[in-house]
Amino acid sequence: METVDRVITDQRLMHEWLNPLLVCEPVGPWSSAVGAQSCFKIQLPLWQPTLASTVVERSPGLVVWEFDGFFKGRDRWACQAESGGTLLVNQFTFQPANPWVAWGFCLFAAQLTKRDMEQQLQRLKRVAEAQPR
């Protein structure tokens, strides 16, 4: 469980499993403690939408980032030890900032986002399994 927790919260390791178009930059020193802030930027050619995030819950095996920007929401990562491995549950909930963002998301990004989140979990699993025990 500790390894998965570290892979989720270590900035260097995060960039190994996050979507390559997504960059997470800390506001101040990097931290996953409650109150720590960062910006997630989507690196698109003509526009770089940014989400401000704050860690709102943190304990061993749990981190919840709250986002504000072109949508408001939370990204909750919880892991618990199981026999033979670790169970990881990711819950991403959000509300678009306005009807135009909601329309654009449904039209262009919903299926891409779903597929990317599934791929992201596979990348995270590979990164965690490659870590020394």
C-alpha cells in the first residue's frame, strides 16, 4: 500500500503515469499534505486550460484533490492492502463551470477522458509494480 500511495503522491512518479499532455506544477514546494496547492495544466496547442487544486483530505492510502477552474470537482484516490496486492479506487467527480463547458465536454471529451482514465490506471499500475519493495 505504501508504494501505491507514493506513486500517487510523488510529483516525479505522478508524471510517469499521468496523461503526457497533463502537467502538475506545485504552488510553492511540492506536498501532498492537506492544504497543499498545485496547478494541473492541459498542454494543448492553442490553449492550456488550467485547474487549481488543493489537497483537502490526506491520510496513509488516501489523497483527495479538490479542483477549481473550467470545472469544479474532486479526484479521490484510496488504496488499501489486500492479500497479494493493493486495491486502488479512484473516484473523479466534477461539475462543469458553465453550460458551454458541459456541452463541449460531452461532445468532444467524454469518451476520450474515459479511455484516458482507464489507460492512466494501467500506467499507474506499471509504475507501482516497477518500484523497489
